[in-house]
Amino acid sequence: MTATQSNLAGLSRFVFRAPSWYTSVAFALLLAAVAGVGAFERPEATQVWRGVLFVGRDAWEGIFFIGVPTVIAGFATAWVDRLVGGKLTRNRSSLLALVCEVVIVAFLTVGALASYLTPLGQRFVFDVLVVALASVFALRLLVIMAVSRSSLPVAAVPASLQTATAALLLFVYSGTLRVVEVGGPLLETFLAPYLARPDEAPSELSAISPDHFLVLGLTCLLYAVAVGTFLYVVDRPWRNTLGVSVLDFLQGFIGHVAEGSRELEDFFEQLGEEAVVPVTVLAFRTLDGTEKARWVLPMVHPGPMGEIGGGNLPVRVAEAADGLAFPPHATAGHDFNLVTEREVDAVIAAAERADSRLTYSREASESVREAAGEASILGQAFDDDALLVSTFAPGFADDVEYAVGLSAATEARTGGLDDVLLADAHNSNNGLDGPDLGHVTPGSTRSFDMIRAASRVGDRLEIAARGDLSVGVAWEPTTWQPKDGIGPLGVRVMVTEVADAGSNRDAGATTDADADRGAGAADPQRTAYVLVDGNNMEPGLRDRLVDAAVAATDVDEAEVMTTDTHVVNTVEADNQVGAALDPGELTDMVVDLAGEAVADVEPVEAGMETEHAEVTVFGNDRTESLASHANAAVSMGGALAAAVILASLAISILLFLVTGA
């Protein structure tokens, strides 16, 4: 992930689930009642019982004049929008109406405070209300155009409902009709009883004049033009360079925010490119044929955020496994994000095909570790195949590019290995600080470090003696939540035990640990693989976990990995393991699980196969382009929006001065 992409990923903190429509309506009525008490408080309420009576009436008037337009808009907007071909749902419509009510109350609060502190008077409050109703219309117009992808004239119909309803109530209960010189018996007999009812309204509404409604209409027209101009200016770079509309992105994002819909995936699908990715399966089964553990490594990235695309890939992989699933992070960056969750089906199907072709063997080598530069790789052979886990700890690193991972795996096979499952441990990073965030790219020094380390491990595993394999597993789903940096798969540990291969331990040993193990050739070697369902780790935590597992349990070697699940990034873009939870508690859990896995060790057979899946991913450089455009839209769009708003307000003030409202 680059710095540009991290800024885009930071948008994920805004992802939430909208409340149901009845929750939004209930809150809107409560807010309207409170606003009514503040707006229509009567000085006559000197006695307690009269005070209660007047407070109740004030609350009712607030509900009537502020809450009723919100409720009508909440229900009718979705119906009208769908009638004209839109996609707005009742939940979204109610949420939008509630937000607009909050805007109106905020405007009125500021206006009331200004009129109280200055000699502007009650009329100024209604001047502010006109601007608030026009602003609400503009906000609703922007959202409806984004969600429903309707043209401006069409979207203006449902967008105007809340403003029009409020204006109609104000028109009727302010008695404006009696001021308008239409006269005649028709007015007095038929219209006035229904369209002019000032006696039943608060006296404050008498400050409303016909000019207010004229200015409201002109201001809404002005704001509609401003919204159209704003969208055109922001949208043009997207269409020219990416061939998509920013409204498509906004539509999908709002859909996901409001209801968890998959509309954002439809946008990503327009950007996507076809790709062929390897899907490697390493399975372990007991001697009676029962699957004990299954490693599945598709070379895709589990992003972009939340459960969008492949964000929840580790869980989907785990659900498809019979034994305890281990879905580590592959050597792939954000360009290999799956565009939709449907693409996960192709990955799972490829994994099932690989699983059906597995041939099992009891032979396995002891694990070996090789380092080159900053890269360190732990490897273990199972018959003629190998599991490799790469880390740059204690240095900081994020994703390893697809091409680097393919090159390293290929280099590991040059000595004669068949299939190689190369996992990126993804276990040490310093958050989103720095210009490149530790991305391992082709041609970088780190990429060559990783390739050299993979080559050395592959050469050693090819000639390493094989022994009988046993495996034990343990799993703790944990009580931690995504906000704590832990996904639903919790913490998983697999311990391999290889017996009768000690005679070759010190052949080619490159570390003191290798030499020390060679002295105890009679004892089986145990290796612990720890997988935490999270997105990278805080600096130093990986080393702490590895040291604790080796020191406190009967294992000789250990490595800690994360799945890079992006369900934890609905909280913040760098919600790493160890940032929110207590590292000591995690350390104790890893030690306990490693001990349980050692106790669970039993003879097994292992098999590895690789299949290929055709999927649609973001594509080369598409993530960076999208991130750049989105960040530019956020930064420049904010400035442009501010300029448009200030210009519109300035013209609105001129309209008030010209009309005398």
C-alpha cells in the first residue's frame, strides 16, 4: 500500500450501517420535539401545571413543523424516486431526511442565537430558515443524483419533498394567503379555511412574508445550478482518465454506508481487469483420512475494505475447509483486490479443484530458516513440495508485489521442488507513516533480498532428509472484535513435528539455532505456525510472540503471520494487531495455543497442489489511479464545494436585499 492508497483506505473509517427507517423516524420526531420546546417556549408558563401544558404544546408544534416534513420525506422520497427510475430505499430515504432535519435545526439554532444577541429580530430567523430549506434541497439533490444516477431535473422531484412540505406548512399556518391580494368570495369561502390558518399556529410565524417564499424558490433554483456545476467539474477528470463517473463511486459508497449494499462493487467491476492467479492448497489429514488442517493461498489481496470485494476472503476460505483453515496473506498488493465478493467463488472453486487432486505423503523435512538482507524465510518441505513464510521483521513492511512473490516462489523451485506455497507473514509495520509504507516492489533491494532468501531455502529443503510427519492444531476465536484489530478467525496455531530426520540437521546449518538442534538429533523437531486474523502487526510484537512461543513451549522454531483481513479496516485504515488490544494478553494466548497444539500432535499425511483461477481484480496501477482521483476529489472537491457554497450564499443574500425579504 502506498501513501496515496492509504489515504483512500482511510475512507473506510466512515463505513457504518444505517439504522432502520423506523429508528431514523423515531429519532427525527424526538429531535423535532426538543427543537420545538426551544423554539416556541412561552413566557406565560409561570405555574407548574401550565408549564407542563405549554411544554407539551411546544413539543407538538416542533413535531408538526419540523418533524412532519421529515417523516413525509422519509417515506415519500424513496417511493417517488423509484417511480422515476431511481434506487433509493426507505432506509436511505429516512436517514437522508433525518440528516437534513439536523441541518435545519442547526441553522435555526444559529439564527435564533443571532437574533437574541443582536437587534435582527424574529424575521431574521425565518430568513435563515429559507437558506436552510434551500440547503436541504441542494443536499438531497446531490445525494439522490449520486444514489439513483438520475438527471438533475428528474432528481429534483424527490429532492424537493422535504423543502416543499415544510414550505407548504409555513405558508398555511403563517396566513400568507390572506396577505396575497387574490381576494374574492372564492378565497374566503373555499380556500382560506384550509390554506390560511394563522390562528392555530405560534405567533412567531407571523413574521413570515410572501417574499420569503419567492426567495426560497429562487434560492432553490440557484442551488440546483450550483449542484449541477459542482458535479460536472468534479466528475470531468474521472471520465476523461478512468472512463467512469465519480457519481458511480459516490453511489456505491453511499449504498455501502447506508445499507451495506454491494453497489460499490459494481463500480469496481467497471474498473477491473481479468487476471489469472495461482491458488495453492496444502492439506493435512490423519491416517484415517480425516482432514486436520488446510492451508489455502490464493495470490490475491484481501481488500479493499470491510467486506467489499475480497475483504472477507479469509472467512470464506475457512468456511470451505473441512479441517482447521489457515488462510495466510499472499504476496499480492491492492492491484490484486477482487472487485466483487462473487470473485471469491472462483477462488474457492479453484481451491476445491486443487484439493481433489492432492496426493498425500507422510514424508516431511524439518523446518529451516534463511536470511538475505532484510528478508527472512522459514521453510519446510512436505514430500517434494514446500511451505515458505517470508517476513521482514524486525523491519517494517506492508504488501509484497505479485511479481516479486512469483519470482521468489519460482527461485525456490529451481533446486527441484515441485509446488511452493509462499506466504507473506505480513507481521511488522509502523502504520501509515512514510512515503511508501514498506511496499516490496519489483527492482527494490528488498525484492532481491526475498528472492535470494527463497533460493537458499529451496536449495536446503531439496536436499534435506525426510522424516515422519505429525501435526497438532489449536484455535481460539477470541472475544476481540474488528475494532480491536482481530477478525472472526481469531488466533490459530499449527505445530508440525518431524521425527527421524535429525541426522541431516546440521548439514548446511547457517544459524546457531540450527547447530544447536543438530546436537539433539534424537529428538523430533517441532515448528509452530501462528496465524492471527488481523491486518499486519505493531513493531516488535512479532518478535515478542515468536520468542515467547519458543521459550514457553516445546517447539524449536516459530513464525507469526496475519491474514491481512480488511474487515478490521471498517474502523480505521491502519488498525494493526497490537494497536488496540493488550499485547500481553495476545502473547499469553499464543503461548497457550502453542501448548495445546503440541498436545494435539498426531501422525498425518500432507499434500500440496496448485490450481489457477480466472478472476477480475482492480488491475495494474488502477488502485493508484483510483486513489489519486479519490484523494483529489476529496481535497479539491472540498475547496470547490466551499467556494460554491460561499458564492451561493452571497447571491442568496443579494436576493434577500433585492426582494426585501
